[in-house]
Amino acid sequence: MIDKSFVNVILLGISFMLIFTAFQTMGNIQKTITDSIYKDDPSFDVKAFYSLAIIYVFFSVFNWSAPSVISLIGPKFSMVAGGITYLLFIMSFLIPMSWLLYLMSAVIGIGAAMIWTGQGNYLTLNSSKRYISRNSGVFWALLQLSMFLGNLFVYFAFRGKDQIEKGTRSLVIWTLSAVCLSGIVLLVFLPRATKEKEEDADEDEVREVAPEGPLQAIIGAGKLFVTKDMLMLSVTFLYTGLELGFFSGVYSSCIGFTKSFSEGKELVGISGIFIGVGEVLGGVLFGILGSKTIKWGRDPIVAAGFLIHAAAFFLVFINLPNNSPFGETDDTAYITSNAYLAIFCSFLLGFGDSCYNTQILSLLGSVYADNSASAFALFKFMQSVGAAISFFYAESLVLYGQLGVLLITACLGTLTFVRIEWLAKKQATAARKQEEEK
């Protein structure tokens, strides 16, 4: 029989799949949507990338208070409260007002801190050390189905359209809102967390130590942040945020703005689909084989993610025009822009991202099991800082400059992760030897 804790992880993944089918799809098409609204109503002068940047600025700031919220109301209701802000953000596009969109961008940033820190804590509460890699991979695969499902819908909604008119926009927004609401309802009915006990393990090895209170939670997060290992991991976290901003908001827009593609608007949805395919494949691969890959360590998977991303950056560099992030362009790239190559890069970006994120989730759930709320909050803090930086410079930095930033930080982030993984292996080996000697 499937253990209750694994069922909880699956339900958690389905809930997030539904909520982020709505949000990630909206983020992927947001610039396309805002530009089409502006053509109908010039008073709606919104910078889509700035809106996304505001989300991650507030996300990063309020991550520090998220562990305190969890200590007061628990991970489930923290996730429910956060999910409601996602619904409000999506529905705000039905009333196209610049101030309202920027306000809701701030609100969803606060909600994101609660939903993601709650997710990390709930996942850890349902995962013993033996199964943390499997559970992380399964959750990630279910979550990233959102990229596939949402963008498949967008592909058919935008098919054959050069201009996204009001009727199409309303259909997309209402549909995504309904999907988001269903995910929130499922979160409400999440069972209480229960951890699958490992064979031959005593209670101390599988017990989660909860924060003592709100103030202690903030102090604990601050103390954890300034430790040497967490500061090194922060470089990795920062890179995942920079590349998240690129593939979730910038890259698909670049494809849609490249006039060399005869069906650019349709390709926006297809790009999101193949990012999702890469994410899901990575999650399934590392989830099903998690018990095998963990024997070799997490570092080979992260190293593979780096190589995959480096290849993707090079192919994007030669395939898309330098000014494609800013709007529709007739400019040419180093080669004749190829739609198949562009979509292949979408897959590489998604698969490489899953390499990093599944292993980060696994590392934090294993090494920081006794302080998971603070550890996951710090991960999302640095990741959201990276995403905010990415969206801020996306409005003014050319494509080649953005790719250069990503490549440099990918090198640094990979090295720091590998370093921490080696230290964790060394400590685990030393602990086993001590046990054997007793």
C-alpha cells in the first residue's frame, strides 16, 4: 500500500499544479497580454517585466516573515492564504488599470512567500531522509505539469491570431482563474502531515523540530542565513532565480516578438509547453530514480544541469535577435531564426532548471530537516531576489547581455552547490563511521 505521507505529497503536487497552471501561464503570456491591452487602451501603460519584478521584490522581503506565519497558522493554511493572492492577481487583468496591476503584483509577492515556505515545510514534514529525493522529484514533476497544461490551452486560444483581442483575453483569464480556485480548494482539504518512518530508524531521526514561535523563527532564519554553508548555497539560489526570470517571462516573449517566425504568437504557447515537458521529464526522472541517483550524490545532476543550460544559452544566442526582449523586431540573428531550434531551447531550459531545483529541494530537506521552514524561506528569498533582478534588467538589457549574466552566475552557482554537496557527503561518512565504532 502507498504510505499516507506519499499520498500527501501527491495531493500537494496536484494542488500546486493547478494553482501554477494559472500563474505560470499568466506569467509566460503577461507581456503579450499587456501589449495587446495597450493597443486597445493606451492609458494602460504597464511595463510587464516591472510588474513581475515587483512580485519577486515583495516575495524576497516577506520571505523573512514566512516562517513566523507558519509557526502561527501552520503550513497548510499559509499555503491557502498564499493561493488566494494568486487568484486575485490573475483576476486583476479583467480590470485593466495600471495601478491595480502593480498593487496586485505586490500582494501576490507576499502570498508567494507564504505558499512556498509552507510547501517546503509540508514536504519535509511528509518526507523521511530515505524518501526526500523521491518526494522532491515527484512534487516537482507534478508542479511542472502546469507549464504543459496551461500553455497548451494558450496555444489553442492564440492560434491564428496576430492581435489578442478582448474576448480572447477574457476567456483565458476566466479559465485560468477557475483552475487556480480549484487548486486552492484542494489545499484546504490537505490531510495533516505524517512522515513515513524509515526502517531501523528511531523517533529522533524522523522527528521534525518546529520553530518555537514567530520571533524565534525570524531569529533562526537570520542565524541560518549567515552561516558559511548557507551563504555559499545562496549563490546557487540566486542563479535559479535569474534563470527562472529568463525562461518564465523573457524567453517566450522573445520568440513571440521575432518576426522571422511566421507564427510567433502561437510559438509563445508552444515554448511554454516544451519548458514544461523538460521540467516534468526531469522531475519524473529524478523522482523515480531518486533512490538510485542519491547514492552517487546530487552534484552530478546539478553539473548536468549546468551543461544543458550552457548549451541552451549558446543556441539562443545564435538563434534570436539581440533586441527581441523589447518588442516586435525585424532584426536578424547570427543564423536564420529557426522555430524548431527555439522550441528545443525551451525544452533544454526546462530540463536544466529541474536538475537544479529537484536537487536543491532534496539537499534542503535532508541537510536542514530540523530547520526546514527557515531553510526553504531562505532558498525562496534568494531565488526571488534573482528573479526580481532578472525582470528589472529585462526591460533595458539586450538579449546577449542577459545570456552573459546567466552563464557567469551558472558557473558560480554550480561550483558552490557541488562544494556543499561534497561537505554533506563527508559529514555523512564521518557520522556512519562513528556509529559503526559504537
